Amino acid sequence: MDSIHFRDIPETGIDRALSLAYLAFHENPEEEKRKHHHDLLRGCSRIGAYEGDELVGFLAAFPFTVSVPGGELPCPCVTFVSVAPTHRRRGVLSGMIAELFARAAADGAPIASLWASEDAIYGRFGFGSATFGHTVEIDSRRPLALRITPDDRPLRLVDPADAPALLAAYYDATRTERAGRIDRTEAWWREEWLVEKDEDDDELSPPRVVVIGEPRGPVAGYAIYRTKTRDDDPGLVRLDELEADTPAAAAALWRYLASIDLTGQIRAWGRPVDDPLLLFAADRDQVRVTGEFPALWVRLVDVRAALESRSWAAPVDVVLDVRDDRVPANAGRHRLTASPDGCTYAATEDPADLTVDVRDLAACYLGGTRTAALVGAGLATEHTPGTVTALDAALRTPRLPHTVDAF
């Protein structure tokens, strides 16, 4: 480890960093995708692990902000984590993560996040799975059976070129209602959500955007989807995102997707766990959850700042004994006193009411995991009866955290 040093990767080193990433992930993308990655990385913080002049590790972080209950926080969003196969188990990843945490603290970013390529890796660095997604499949060979009446306002298709200007304000409103959502720039809309050719499946159509609402009135919901025909099976509608003001508006969008000619299946990846579709669908044999997965992983780089920066649904006054062997300043006993009026978090010598690892506290931070579940799983210890009941009431959010912006 003494021979490994960590420093910025200059813009002139981006191509070398990408070569390392493609080596680590066994990829050989076409030139268009390489250029896209290069352009993305120009806007990222880039940490390199060097042995002499040789780049042996690479980590990038988007400078996003992420919605948290009651607001948003600057949050380095980690991507392209790569270690040369010749330098595994030599502390390269640990060193890059430590550098990331140091930079986040210096920049006043109390949280960091990522999507894990391998779940087993990041828990040991204090990341906890803070949001979850469902994969939902709908048999649309027959009309979609619903228990509620869909909104009867008109639907209209929107040119993807016009979609960012139309949808951005609506999407931003969803960030105040659900934690875990990144701020989308116009470039992110165009280059990640509305790109002409899907990089994972070149048989899919270009993106389609359907909006519900009066033509000159406010947007009441939207869906972004792609379609493809299949020789041996009904055509597919792949839903990428669906947002709606009300269950009735959502029902109208789902009914539209299920009625697209020459298709017989909808596949929706990354739906919220509390998606109202799962309740207002009349036939759960027709609407099936086929998978659930951890989505956004969060790390509390500065526990005090993170807790004091979110809103709280109910009063709570507890002493947390937090374990954190990566950021020692977070570790130890602290009294959390919070209410809808605000929060304080200060070191104390008082006995602990709850002992919890920082990764598990991070899993609870956005409201997606209950501390009672941690205690039930043997991952946290309640020393004072009633602590987790009070803490879960305070952490509660009206909607579960959710994001589909993978990076």
C-alpha cells in the first residue's frame, strides 16, 4: 500500500481511466458510447490510484444533489469504480473511498451515494441500501383490469426533443415528495433518458413520451417508454419512468401503455415499492412483481450534518451509539433530539438507547428501512424499550424513497 498514491485524474487522463474501467468491467464499447462516457467524466470528480505513473485504480463521482426528507443535499454520486486486476486486495479501493470521504467532508457534502455493481462490496465501507425497486410485468394481451376509474383528461404524445422543457419542472416537484432523487440537468435528460438508441437493446424503439393533462394546462403525469416487436412473443412495452399527480392519472397512463397496438407485455424496471398500481390493479395475476432489488446506496459521511439536514415527522429523543470504523468522527454515543421543528445531534456520555452500524443508519436515513426491522434482523440492538418505535415514527416519510436514475 505504501507504493500507491491517490490524486486527481486530469482531463487528459480520462481515456486512460476509461480503458481501466472497460478492462475491469469486461467491456469494449463502440466509439459513440466511449465518447459519451468521456463527456460524462469531464463533469465528474475523478480520483486515481497510481503506482508511480501507472493508473491502477479509478473512481468518479457526479456532483449531484439528492433529495432527502424536507430538502436536498450535495451528494457525490459514485460511478466507474475500477481496480486493475493486478492490484486487487492491495487497499486500492479502500484508499479511493477514503479519499472520496475526505473530499466530501471538505466540500460540505454530508452524504455520498452509488448503485452497487456487487452488493457484497460496499457495506464494509458504510454504504447502506436506502431505496429499493420493483420489476413489474403486465400481461396486456387483454385490457388492463383496474379497481379505480382512470382520469379522463386527454393524453398526448410529446416530441422527445421538447420533453425536457415540459417535464423538468414536474420531475423537480417529485423530488420534494420522494427522497433519493437526483437533480436532472437538461443534458442528463437528453443523454440518459431520451437518447435515440438504447445502449442495452438496439431492437427497442426510440423513446416515446406521453403526457396527461389539458393541452394548455399543467402536466398531471407522464410516462417514458420504448417498444419492440418480437417474433415468437407479443410485442413489448418497456416502461422507463411513470409519474402522476393522482392514482387516477397513473391509472390512465397504465391503461394507455397496456392498450398499445401489436404489444402484449409491459415490463417496468425500478418501480417504487409503494407503487399504487399494485393496489388498484384488479387482477394481480395480470400485474405481477417479478423482482425486488436494492437501488440507491447511501453513505452518511457526516452523520451529524446529515441528520440535522433532514426533516422529522415526530418528536424523538434518543441516544445512538454509532459504529463507524471508516470515519471515526461519526463513531460513539450521540443524543439525537428531533421534531418537526428541527434537530440537534451532539456527543454525550449518557448510556445508549440503540446501538447501530453507520451502514444501517444510512439505510434508514431516507425513510426506506425501519430501525425495528434492523433490530428484528439482529443488526441493531435496542437497549431501551420503545426506542425504535419512537425513532421509526420520527424517520417516517409519506412516500418511500425511490429513484430510477442509475449512474
